[in-house]
Amino acid sequence: MNPLQNSFHGLLIDNRIYPINELNNFCEHKIKLHETPEWERKIYQFIIEWLDEKDYIVQTSSGTTGKPKEIRLPKRSMLKSAENTCNQFDLQFGNTMVHCLPIDYIAGKMMIVRAFIGGLNLLITEPTSMPDLSSFGKIDFCAMVPLQVYNSLNSFETLRNIRKLIIGGAEIRPELEVVLRDMPNHVYATYGMAETCSHIAIRKLSGSDYERNYMAMTGVELSVDDRTCLVIKASFLENIIITNDIVDLIDSKTFRWISRYDNLINSGGLKIIPEEIEALISKNTGLDCAAIGVPDEQLGQKLVLFVEKNRGKITENEVRDLIKEELAKNLQPKEIIIIEQLPRNSSFKVDRQKLSQML
């Protein structure tokens, strides 16, 4: 057993405490059961990995904007990050925590680490795009991606039962933010990545005191490089992290997220931020869409808009009519493609690489 694990004595799963010396056997038993689904087996496999002799885990990045890469994350850093989260959100021993994220990604793994360090009551459900939380009653803490929250709006009462909800992993649509402002519970957007052991900054989304800027968590100092991309220095990380996220840096603790540097479209010298295009269209038309740049002989790159068929049999001309008043002339897409469903990876982010490949 890794000596870092001496700071806790067991794991609370579904109202039952499993001592450290029994956890491996319990997890191995659950993995061997024929009726245990694959998504659940992965959770128990990670618990076993977390308790092994290594002082690190190997995490694969999401690969949303490039080739996935393997990152070695110290367990000590993960523990400190989890402790920061428990302190930030005042999570207490025995609080219920629902795990509904894919365990393949750092966000899913960190939920397990938080359960360890905080003595939280770990409740698990299948990590689908609309997780079923109806059987859990009141929930103290839960983490979701924006798509899961959006799809769960139909069961609004279930969302209201989550005392503290954090949302991360992708951009949050403006119309979703508006809905979340009226939530009576505490809802936060989070910013982070695999390299930072999950989130290093948060902003409140619910209530009259909602925030537009992200605030750094304890022990985190922020700056930008010459691309105005965020640079992160954290007391619990071994290295300074230089990101590809373009931000408006307010001060060393505060920033507004703007775009991914990888996603910028340079069309005839005009730099287009696809996330801003998508947010504007989505807010004013309700269309689910994704904008990408593709090579063009004259412009260098041209703006192509993919639109999901969430309005039935919508046509390219109908889309153009809907967006012509929303976008300036030089921001109008050169091509519009209607597709059944936007491709997403297993963390539910829109897969822009697959969109490029479709062309």
C-alpha cells in the first residue's frame, strides 16, 4: 500500500465503510462478478490502482484538440487537489457524493480521491449523457459536464436536490447559464485539466451573486504568456502549466475564459473565435452547433458551421435565415452542414477533429 494513503482508513461506499485492508478484496470481487457492468468495473480498477505501491498514476488526456497524451500525475498532488475541493465546498465526513462521470478522465478519478480524503459517502451511477439520480434523494455534492446538466433539465427537481453541483469539462451554453441562475442550490462552473489534477478555479453560476469570471482556488497563481494563454502555478503541482486557453486575465487570481488557441480560425486575416460564434447562435436560435476552420486556397481557412437536427428537418437555407441577423457579414459561415448529431468523445465534449474528418 502506498504510504500516502495513511491519511485515511477506508472508503465509504453506499452507506458502508470498507476499511483499507478490505478494499482490494471487495473491488476484486466486484470486478469478477458477471453482472457488474464495464463502467462500474473501471471504478473498482481505479480504486485498486490508487491503493497500489506507485506514488503516481498515468492519465491520458482527453485529446479534444490534439493527439491524446499520457501524463504522470503524483498521487500527492491529487490528494492536495482533493483536499482543496473539500475545503472550498465545505464537504464533511458522511456527506453524500454522486459519481456520474467517466472514470477514464481525471474528473472521474478525482471524485474517488475526494471520497477518500473527505470521508464522503460515494454513490455511483452509470456515466451517461443523462445520468439517473432519481434514487439518491438529497445529494450533498455532484460533478457533471454541461451536456449532462442540460439533458437533466427535464428532471429539474432532481437537479434541485443537489446541494452543491460543479460543472466542468466543456463550455457552458449561455442559455443554460441563465436557467442555472434561478437554481436555489449552489452551482459552480469549474476550470481545470488533467495536468492540474482537475479544477484550479471556479465561478458561481446560481443566485443573484453569480460570477462571470473564474476565481483561482487556494495555492494557485495565474499569469499569461505572449499568446494571452493562461499559465498556472500551483503549490500542489510539480511544474508550471502553460495552457492553450486564451483568457482575459484580470489579476493573478481572476480571469475570464475566451477560447482554445487550437480552435482559433484565421480567415483572410480575420481571427474568429468559434466558441463565441456557437454561443451567439445557440443563445438566440436554440440550435446546437459547432464551428470549425477548414483549409481554403483564398482565405487560408474558411468558417464551416455544423448544425445538429434538433429542430426536425431543418435546411441549410433555414439556418442561414436564422443566423443572418445574429452574425456580422464577415462572420457568416462559408458552408453549413446539417448532421443528425454532433460527434462527442467519451467525456461528452464536441469532437472537432471528427468534424474535420467528416469533410
